Amino acid sequence: MGMSVTISAAVGNDAEAILKLQYLCFQSEAEAYGDYAIAPLTQSLDGLRAEMADGCVMVARLGEEVVGSVRAAVDTDGTARIGRLCVHPRLQRHGLGGRLLAAIEVRLAAERAATRYHLVTGHRSERNLRLYRKSGYTPVGTERDRQVTLTAMAKDAGGAAPAAFTTSA
């Protein structure tokens, strides 16, 4: 009988496991863009611990193993900045990323009064873009991080796409 994956708030002693998972998961992004100095690969353990203390971090566990993670912080205007969504490569493409994203959105709205969600992903990261679109996000612009062009995406906490950016096919 297999174990099921559970999603919960991260605790302090998860920091090392989250950082190791992040390093593993973002290798493919670094390779795709030819930039191994992207923020997820250069973050320190102290930097992650600071994010955990100030923000909201969720983890997915398979037994005791951390196999997924996502984090966010809410701005004073109610915008939740979601980032570093990652799922262990052996568990990707089974819906776990979508479950993590939904879990952090619910928590941010309930506990931190988030009214809007914002995230970024590489403009060539088709799997990520597909996940975010499926989750109700729409592109709202581009940003630049070193050599990487990022697609910024957003949605209202109620689930609707931001009105100013809604388009029809």
C-alpha cells in the first residue's frame, strides 16, 4: 500500500529539506535558460529561514520526506507574492503542484487577508505556464531577472482573472 502526500504549513526544521529540494528542482530551469546563478540556486539557508519567519510556507510530504514546497508573502495592499513552487522530479505531473498552489492561496486568503495573487515564471517554462493558466492566472506583464525573462501572472483571490488583463480567445 502506498503512502499519500499530505500538505501542511512548513515548520522551522523543514528549512534544510526545502532548500535541498529547491536546488534539485530548479536545476532544469537554470539549464533551460543557461543561467545557474538564478535566485533559487543561490539562496542561503539563512535567507530561506528569514522567508519562513516572515512569510507563509507550505510543504508537501510523502511520509516524513518533503517532496514539494511553495512560499508567499502578502504586501500591504493585499497582494500575495507567490514563489518557488517546486515538486520533486519523481512526483511531477501528478497534480501536486496544483494542490500546493491551491493550498497556499486558501491559507493566504484566510490568514493574511490576500485579495490578489501574483507570481512569475520563466517565459519558456511551458509546464509552469500551463499549470498557472489552469489555476486561473493570466499574464500581466514581463519582468527581468538577470538573463531570464519572466512572465508575471496574477488572479484575484476570488478566483477571477484581473479585470484589466482579461482577454478573449
